[in-house]
Amino acid sequence: MKRGQHTGACTRELLKNDLVIQRLAKKLVLDAFRNPLEDIHAGMWPSSKAGDYSDVKVVSPYGEIPWVRLSRISQEEDEKAEHPDS
């Protein structure tokens, strides 16, 4: 048997196991989606007396932005999420 053929055979056997496939899928989702989003969700979240956030605004040096019109992810965060290794 050539070098690497044994590894390939083991991998094929592992991928026939439903539990292994389920765990690999879960790991992929956690690494690719959930973990990178943790930083985005790390900040504070406003409260709303109205319940629909129509009474919440963000004050910036350029004026007030109603919460319902506010982008929740900056361009920098979006680019970082798309290209995490750069």
C-alpha cells in the first residue's frame, strides 16, 4: 500500500459513520458561523419602552439615527467576517 492510501481508507470508513458526520457538521457550523459572530454580539443592546424600537436612536457627530434604520454591522466587521484570515 502506498503512503497516503491507508489514510484515505480510514477517512472513507469514518465518513460512513453517521455520528462522525453529525459531529463534523456541528463543528463546521460552529467554526464558520457561530464563533465569528460572537464578537458582533458582544456589545450592549438597547431597551425600548415602545417595544418596537421606534423610540430608540443612536447619536453620532453627524446627527441622530433611528434604531430601525441603523445598520447593525459595520463595513469593517462585514469585511472581516468575509475574510477572517486577512
